[in-house]
Amino acid sequence: MNRNLVKCITLISLCASTPAESRELPQALSVPGGIAEIHLGSSHQPAPKVYFNQQRVLVTRNRDQWLALVGIPLETSPGAQHISVNTPEKSYELSFNVSYKHYPEQHLTIKNQRMVNPEPEDELRIAEDLKHINQAIDTWTEQEVVDTAFSTPVEGRISGVFGSRRFFNNQPKNPHSGLDIAAPAGSPIKAPAHARVINTGNYYYNGNSVFLDHGQGLITGYFHMTAIHVRPGQVVKPGDILGTVGATGRVTGPHLHWNAYLNHTKIDAALLIPDDMPRLQMRNRK
Ligand SMILES: [Zn+2]
């Protein structure tokens, strides 16, 4: 082979593996439970303030453009939706289209009846839990740079997908709110990106939980842990250990239930790690 050609091929393969090639943004998927990415114009202007359903929306710089990352609620009907965009000079609306997505059914058997039909005292605790969880999800931190280059928080296989219409012991329940990654109890759960710990606690359904604030309303939650290794206020970098996989709360076995939120809306966490999802899904076939 011609020496120049060899050199050229070597350069191409080097380029393909440089970090600059890695994905820095979530996967855009404008469906219920997905993320709409909407271009807002030149980033030489100040960042506009964007709202969807009265909630502030994350706006990030992508090359020389401002880009809104809009979380779309699972209950949204397909069709046109609008964001409002506010700059110092003007306010206007931009529309975007939401497409249909089919979410499968999932049937699970839970042995502990109180996890399916809670007692009145459990209901009181669940209501109290919700206050803390909602407070975490409500967090808005004004910061220009949001680390959206996520890595997978735990090594395992996908045991449950976001949005599935769930039945516990044949009773219809709320759709599945996160991505389940099954792994042996005690496996380390790592911070997938730069963030700040905003809440840790033990909750009725979610068990031992950690919530991370990534800035501008991007929040992630880690549930069913055995042990929690971080505390509220702590700043974490990618790879820092948040705790370990467990089976606390409402579970059928040890796994990480991973939630993600944008503009106070639960979205599919798989969209944060699209490049790694095929690898994790392959493990199901073994
Ligand atoms: Zn789950």
C-alpha cells in the first residue's frame, strides 16, 4: 500500500476516536417523554429566556447558535406545541411538532401487597415523600454552561424502559418514569456528568435515592440504592460514586432506576446516553 494512503487512513482512525467526536447533546426526539431541540438564533446575542407550559426551559450554546432543550410530558398529544422566547428586545412564540410514540405494556408481580395497595399510613408517607421529591425537581440553577455530555451511570443490562404502561399484579398503574438498569447489588453508581447533589433520602416507592442538579432544570434521580455515598450540596464530577445498586423501595430485584427531568418534566433518560444504549440493550440477549 502506498505510504501516504496508510498515513491518511491512520489519521482518519485517530480522528474518529478523539473526544471531540463524542456526543455533547442529548438525542433529540420530539415525542411524548422525549426532548425537542429548537434553534433560537445566533449565540452572539444574549441567551433568550424560554418557557414551555409556563416552565423555564434549558438553553445551551451549540457552536454559534442558542438551542432550547424542551422536555415533552408523556401525556402530551401528538401535534403542534409552542414555546415562548423572550429577548431584551422582543417576545415571540415558536412552534414545534410532537410525533406519536408507542409505549409497550409491562406486567410485573409484586409480592409486597402494600407496595401495590398502600395502607392509609403509607399514603401519608408517600405524600410527604412527594413534597421532597417535587422540591428537588423544582430546582432551577442559573448557569450558562450545562454539562450535557452524559455517560452511563452503572454497568448492567436494560431491564425496563421509560414510559411503559405498567400493571402491578394486573392492576394498571402510572407509566414507568425512568430507565431501569439491572446490575448486581453493590455495583457502583457513578455520576454521569458534572452536577450538584440536591437531595438524598429514603422514599416509600423509590427507596434510597439521590437527586442531581445539572443546571437550568436538568435534574437526574437515582433510586433503589443500597448505600448512598454523597450528601446534599456536594459537587460531583463524571465518574464520582453516588452509591451502590440495591433493591430498596418497590422493586422485583436489584437495579438502578434512573430518572431524568427537563423543565419539571420526566423525560426518557435513554436520550441522555443514546450512543451507549445499543451496547446495554445487547446485554439482554446474552
Ligand atoms: Zn424503574
